[in-house]
Amino acid sequence: MEYAIQLKNVTKTFGKVVANKNVNLDVKKGEILSLLGENGSGKTTLMNMISGIYFPDSGEIMIDGRKVEIRSPKDAYDLGIGMIHQHFKLIDVFSATENIALGLDKKEVKKKAKAICDKYHFDLDLDQKVYEMSVSQKQTLEIVKVLYRGANILILDEPTAVLTPQETARLFEVIRNMKADNKSVIIITHKLHEVLEISD
């Protein structure tokens, strides 16, 4: 059994508030896993430890079977982990390509980003400015950004909260394409019907 991520007895507290206590979690390669729970139940905190925003107080994180320390989002990227947050981190006046590039050769970036869009069937105009995009297009851009950086593990925090039913269906199609490419996808949600539709 090949695991992309394994959490062993991971605990995180904020003062007297225990956000996560002795959490164990295994995510296989090519698996879509949903984290389901009420607001404030610690779902995002747990994923923020995998993506380098928080550091666990205790416990172990293993990526591809080896123990790792993830102390920053850069560490997470270097391990092939990308998180798409509820609030997008995009520069409005930049185009899609410019948001992906941020200092790299734009022509090369566009070529590689187009290949990613073609491979997973993303509907994204790479020349479009972010401020002209719909919420769904911005989310797509965030996903392309993390795939561009080499992510094999993608974490989506409440990805359907702001999408129409049609946009949700389109997102799920893309997620299935990523699963078929042996990517591991974790979705944070509280919508049970979506969990039943998309998750392994």
C-alpha cells in the first residue's frame, strides 16, 4: 500500500484550545479523501499543518513513507504539497500567467501552464486578468498554480462553498482527472452529498 501522507498522533493547541488531539490519518496515492465536520472542528488546522502554515505540537507527518518536518509553505511545496485556501491568494491586476510566473520567464510559464490546462481539462484563459475572472476561474487558477509547482498532494478548503452546481460538477470532473493521474486530493467540506459523490 503506497501512502502519500500519514499523520501519526498529531496534536495542535492554541493556548487552552485543543484544535487537534492525537489525529491519525492515512491518504493513499491516487485517492480522494474528504474531511467532514462542523465549523471549528479542526479540519483546516489539521491541513494547515500539512501545508506548512502551522507546526504540530506533537506527532509525526510522513510523506511517501518518510518522516518530514514541514515548517513553512515552501517546505510543503518542496514535498509536493499544495493547498487551495478558501480566500484566494492572487494578484488582481496580473493575468493568470503572471500570477503563476511571479518573476519567472512568462513565455515558458505560459507553455507549461497550457500543458497542465490541456492535461486536466481546465477551462482557463491564461491571458485574462484576475479581476475579470469569476470565482470559479480564480479557483481553477489556484489549482493550476499548485500543479505548476509540482504538487502531487492537493488540499482544497471548502472548494464548493462559492460555486454554482454547474461549476461544482466541473470541479469534480477536474478532481477525478487528477486522481486518474495518481494525485492525492483532500477536500475539506461539510456537504455530505458532495462527500458521497466525490470521495473514496
